[in-house]
Amino acid sequence: MCPQAGTSSAATNAWVDVFTPEIADRINAAAPGAKLKNDDVVNLMSLCPFDTVAHEAPSPWCDLFTLEEWASYEYYGDLNDYYRNGWVIIVPVILTRSPQPSTESRALKIWTEARARSGRWIRQ
């Protein structure tokens, strides 16, 4: 990955610190000695889709978490996508009309295609 590309670390780490402590506490209480940390919770939540696909049936890992916790995990993924290849990366390019190190991002390619099809810039 290009060292100048955007990173989602600050935003996702901050959100992980908000939504995972209660989950880690609950699991640690139910499984003495587990000593799960916040990042471990995210990794456990990631097992649900992988295990579901691998076994072609709903995974028991999914039942470990509530619907509200899944919504928080989804937001974690949204933050990751937004800060890695979303509008936060391409808006400076649009406003300055100058190439940025992130111009290879998928989001910029999508924007460029949309602009080409419409035949105009948002800001002229």
C-alpha cells in the first residue's frame, strides 16, 4: 500500500474503544481466563461471517453478540471503508483539481467515471 494513502486507524481505534469494552467484559466474565482485549472482540466478531460461509450455515459465533453489537461492528467497518477509500480521500482532489497521492484509490476511480459520464465537475 502507498505510504501516502489514507488510514482509518485513528477513527476505527477510537470506535473500538467505545463499543467493545462491555462485550469483552461480558465474555471474560463468562469465560474466566480468556482475558480478551478490545481488538480481540473485533476479531471474534469477524469469525461470524467467515465461519458462516465456510459451513454454508449460520455460525454459532454470531449468537455470541446482540443486534446492537452487530450494528456497532457494522459502523466499525463503515469507518474503515470511509477513511481508506471514501469521500474523505477524494474531496481534496475535487476541490483542488490537483493529483494527490491517493488518486489510485478505488473511490477516485468511481468519481472520475461518474464525472466523465456527466461531463462536468461539481465545482467549476
